[in-house]
Amino acid sequence: MAHELLRLAHDAVESCAADQAEAVGFHGMTAVARFANNTIHQNMVERSRTLTVRAVMGKRIGCAHGTVEGPDDARHIAAQAAELARVAQELPDFVSLPDPQPLPEAPPTVAQDVVRSTPASRAALVATALAEARRQELTAAGALTVEDETLAVANSLGVAVAREFTRTHFHIVMQGEDSAGYAAAGGQALADTRVEAVARRAAQKALRGHNPAHVEAKPMPVVLEPVAAAELLGMFSWGFNALAYQEERSFVCDTLGRQACAACLGFTDDGLIPGRM
């Protein structure tokens, strides 16, 4: 799949009537088993293959996106991008598309338990969480998600790379009469979701929260568990974006050159960090 997707990206770049061109191909499979009231109510699989092309004419850039099945689709999307570039406003800060750069050897990012999973096997895994809910006389809702994706990038300066990777996520809410518990886990492999352990953790939270006490609203120290900290830090990723900064949509627009976060926090945006999916 990676080789075929990269070939489609090359077809788009080679046919694009522009000074420079870039094509990003995506092929993905997403499978979700959703449940509520201790019952699986949806077990679906979606597959898609798309191509996004950037055409550059001087400092004018046009982008086009669409579903792609073969070379004709790729060339059509490239032609649309070139047409849009001709009428786009100039971007004064634009210099060039990136040149090829050496890539470090990456660790394997494809988990076979995701590739080989089926609707039946995913449902059986969710069933273990629902069994825990029934044992504790709680009501469960949530979802198990697995993704198998391939990304290919090619441009007219010689960039050509493709990568396949898998991702998984499981989250569950256990609901009692007057309390609830949430837990989640995920990673590259289906085993990383730890469905049974996560379900037990959510159930424990719900049971411990029975007969909740009133807490006065005031500033107080808070300890976040990993899933909560990850959710909070994930929101920061929406602000550290060059386009968002230029369009004045980023929360760091007024803090360039100044400290924007607490000194105990440090953020790095680097797609080549080992271990990234």
C-alpha cells in the first residue's frame, strides 16, 4: 500500500503545472466498536484513500483535496490545485517547499494485532469490559478504536517518503446511581488499550465516588492522573502552529519572545522524535 500511495503522489507532482508541487497521500482504515447501557450498539469499519496537492506559483499557493483511486484522480486534483494557485493571494513569508532531508531510522510502528483484528475480535474484547460493569452493577459506555494508516509525501524537489502506522484507543465511563468513573488507554497496539484493566479502574472510581461530598469552590492544589494530563497537554498542540500564528488564531500570538507557560513545562514540536507514531 505504501508504494502504491507514493506512486499516486508522484503522479500528481509530475503532472502539476506549477513552479513547485507537493502531494500528500493518505490511506486509512478506522474501526470503532461503540457501546452504551452495557451493550455494543455500533461496530463499524471505514476505509478511505485521499490525496492533497499544494501547487506553488511564485508566492501564490493553491491547495486541492479529494478521494483518489488511480492516476487520473491524482492528476485531476493536481490540476485543481494549480488553477487555485493562479488566483490565490501572495504569501510574503513563503520561501520554498522543503528539500529532501536524511531521516533517522524509525522503530516499527505497525502492530499486527491491529492489522489482524476483526469486528468479532474487537467485540469480544469490549465484552470483557461490559462483563466488569455488570459484575459491579454499573452502566458502561465508551468505545474501542483501532486505526491502520499509511501516509505518503512527495514533492517536486525530491522529497519521497511513505510510512504505515497503527493507533489504538479505548475509553470507558462507568456510571452508578450518584457517581461515575472514567478511564482510558491506547498506543500503537491493540494490547496497549488494556481493556480489562481500564474497565476495572473506571469501575473503582465510580464505586469510590458513591455518596459524593460537597467541595467548596476555591483555588486548591490538583494532582492529574496521566490520562487527564495528556488531555490537557494535547490542547496546547492546537496553538503551536505557524499558520494559526500568522492568521492570529493562536493563543501565543501575543507572547512571541516571552514566557508563555509555567517554567516547569517545556514543549517541543519535532516529528522526528523517536517513538512518535
